[in-house]
Amino acid sequence: MELERIFSSPVTLKKLRCAPLGAYLDEFCVWLLSRGFSRHTTRLHLRHASLFNEYLGRRTATGQRLCPADLDDFFATYPSWCRNRGSLKGHLFRVRKSINRLVQFLSEKGLFVPLLVPCVYQGLMDGYLSWMACHQLSASGTLQLRAQYLTVFLRWLGPNATPEGIAALTATDVEAFFLDYAKTVGGAARRSMQAALRTFFRFCLHHGDIHLPLDRAVPTLRTYRLATVPRGLTEEQAVKVLWNVDRETPVGRRDYAILQLLFTYGVRGGQLRALRLEQIDWHKDQIFFDASKHGKSVLLPLTPEVGESILDYLQNSRPDTSYSQVFMTARAPFHPLPASSSLAAIVDRHIRAAGIEIAHRGAHVFRHAFAARMLRQGHSLKAVADVLGHRHLGTTFLYAKIDYDALRQVALDWPQEVSR
């Protein structure tokens, strides 16, 4: 039996095999180990699963399928009878993670039924996204972004997020929401919210839910594309970040390869997360990056430094998985880096470890540094745009707005006053 591989105590084994979930915990053990969880983590998940099983044994008939209400009841009552000696908050966090793994396993076996309660605004959201896809020919990435920001607005409406509630909106309501929202976010979020609201109200007008062009009520907060100073790392700072990575650990080898790619090619975080094993041509010393944000795909030389760092990670640190993406999470269950925030957290951690203080610490700081480095080396803006995958030169200006060294070379002395 699989549980004997993890536990030796007869008392613990008997407790684990109690009804109603005891018949499934051997298989749950295999499920955890097959996904790369260590024996220690597997043991912890099983102990927490036994707590949930103990609770179910008091109130649930054997074989009954579970639902979210069972989880809510468990976590509502568990703090009153748990025997944890440390921090209750930390303990509950760990128990919840374990129960989430158990629920995932039970869902695959058809033993957990989620309560699919649609949001009050789901009909509006589905209609809007369908209209955007069919009539505006929006890409999937654009649809995800619009849905993310529109959800904020629809939740703000609450129970009024219905066709009837939308029909009662006034221009003052729209303006008040947007101005309050704009106070708490940066320029990029404001622009995304503007686009989401304007296209949503155009959909509502097209659909007949409103009869006034409320898209015109969304304020325009003027921003200037070239008004701010570039937010990248300097050459010295970028090198310092690379040198401070501990390459003797599995996580360090992965992170070093990631940072080396960002430093060498200036790719976007999404391109790096999407990089697949077959996109690295070891025989021709080439690496291919898919297009991102309506840009161009790029095929670049695989430099020795990048090749060595990736090879070190693949041979010594990358977990054995069926995924084709190059970079995986460092902990089980192993899967590709899930979101831009995960990559940003990696970059931020190493910038802080290097003792560098800058306003922005995401993957994009290497992209700015790369563009500035190419310009200092004498490359044209067209060459920089091609490597960065930009279709328009105007986009490249955002990454190389100020080259102080070049400005010093062309600056003229201040003229002296001449009296006549």
C-alpha cells in the first residue's frame, strides 16, 4: 500500500484509512508523488487531508460527493478544535493549500462537484466579449485584458450590473467611477480601464441596453509618451544583478538563465515564459522568440553565455515534466511560470539582493537597459526595433528616450553675452 511508503505508525495509518475518504488516500498519495511533491510535502498534505477526513466522518455519509459548502463548513469549525501549537493563521494557510490539492484530486475522480453560481454580470460579460471577438476582431490577449478591467467596474456596480442597471447609468456615474479608480492606479491601468469602459459602452449602445453614447463620458487623462525618464537598469547594475545570483542551487540556475536571457536579448517577460525547448536550435546556435503584443517574431543568435546558462539549467535543475516550455516552477506541482507576476517576482528578488534601488523591478527594466545599450554601441533605431520585435519605430522611442552620453557629445557650450 502506498501510505506505508510515507508513514510507519499503525495509529496514523488507521486514521488515514477511515471513512469516508480513507479508500482514496492511497491513490492521493500516488497522485502527489507523481507530480513531483517531496516525501516531506506529501506527508504534510496527507496529514492535513486526514483532518478534513476526520471532520467529514462526523457528518457525511460514505461515498457522497463533496461540494464547496463542505469546505466552507470545515474551515468555519476547524479553528475551534485544531491542536496546532504555532500560529493559527499560518497553520490554516497550510491546511487550505493541502485541502486544495485534495479537492483537485477528487475533482479528477468526479468526487467533488463545484457550485457553479454565475455572477450577476456574467451575461453582460459574455455578450461583450463575444461582440469584441466577432465585430472588433480582438485577439485573445486583448479579450483577457478587457475582461479583467471590466470586471472591476461591474463589481463596483454590484447588483446593478445588469442590462436594467446599465440603462440607468448616467455620465456622472461613469465619470465618478473612473476618477476614483484613477487615483489608485498608474497610467497603464488607467489607459486599460479607459479602453475597457469605452468599448463596453459601445457594445451596450449597439446591443440596445443604453441609448446615449456613455463611452464619451469616460474621462481622458492626458499623458505624454516621452515625458518620463527611462526606467531601466544601467549596464553596471544589470551585470551586478547577474553576478549576485547563486548558481549552485536549482533555483539559482533557473533564475540565472532567465536573467541572462533578459539581459542579452531584451525580450518581454511573456516571450520568455512562452519559450519552448524546440525554439532553441543548438546545431545552428539560434533562438526563436514568438511575437508578442502585435509585434514581430525574432530569430536571434544563441550566444555562448546564454547557451551555457540554459544548458546548465536543463541538465541540472529543470524538473522532469511533459511541458515543452523551458522554464518551470521550482516547486511541485511543476508547470510553466503561470503569469507575468511570477517572473516579475523573480527579477525583483534578485535586484533587491544585489542592493539596487530603482522604482521599477520587473522584467521590463532589462528591456530598457538592452535598448539603451544597443544605442550606445551605435546601432540605429531600426536595428533596435527589429531585435525588440517592434513594428513601428515610435514604439522603440519608449525604451530609449534619453541617452545622456549622446546628449553630452552634441551639447553646445552656453553662449557668452557680447556687448556692443
